[in-house]
Amino acid sequence: MPGSLRKVGYDWLLFCGVIILDQASKYGELFFKIDKIGFVKIQASSNSWLAFSLKASNTAGILFSTTWLLLALCLLYRCRSGLRRLGILLMIAGGATNLLDRVIRGGVKDIFLLGSSFFNLADIVILAGGVIILLSLFGWNQPLQKSSS
């Protein structure tokens, strides 16, 4: 299989894997009675808010999410860097599964509670993608240079 097709295959595998794991975790909460994972409480909540508790209707949330995902897809198409591409792809996958929640459930289902903040696996993936993009911008994906002795 040519390299570019293999890359697309890995991208799809990661994308679908994030969606499946996030959606399964939301349904798994119904079957497994776990109260806590470490200091994170397991408690389901549904919200129609945007990121960082910005209030919005579900329609506005769908419109915002769709616009953001289309822009991110354009970035992904143009990006050739491995680490930066991974970060963008993680953010797209997390955003897509939250968009799926908005369309199917009328809001995003969060299952984890830390302090007073609810979140889900997709939110963790989006955050991880953002951190990876920041690291790539500061040169963390550059090959190591041999020091001359």
C-alpha cells in the first residue's frame, strides 16, 4: 500500500477509534457501576453548552461545531507534519463525537466530574490534541540533532 494511502488509513483508524471509545464510554456508564476512577467521579450529565461553559442553544452548538470541524479539516489537509497532524486529527475526532452527541441526544453527554467540571473522553482527546499542536509549534517534532563533541 502506498505511503499516502497508509497514512489516510491510520488517520481513519484513529478517528473511528476515538468516536467508538467515547460513545462506548457513555453507554458503558449504564452497565458498569463504578463511582470513581481515582479522584474523578463518574456521573452522567447532559449539556448544550459550548466549551468553557459558554451558553448556546443546541442549534448554535451544531453550527459552531460544524464550522470548526470544516476549518480543522482544511488544516488537516494542508498539514504534513506528523506531530501537528496528529494533534489536529485528535481535535477533529473529539469534536466530531461531541457533534454526534449534539445531533443524536440534543446535547453533549458528559460522564466524568472533577470538582465542579463535567467532561467526557472526547474533551480529553481535544485537549490532548491541543497540547500536541502546541508542542509541535515549539519544535518537539523536529529530529534530534547530534551534538558535536
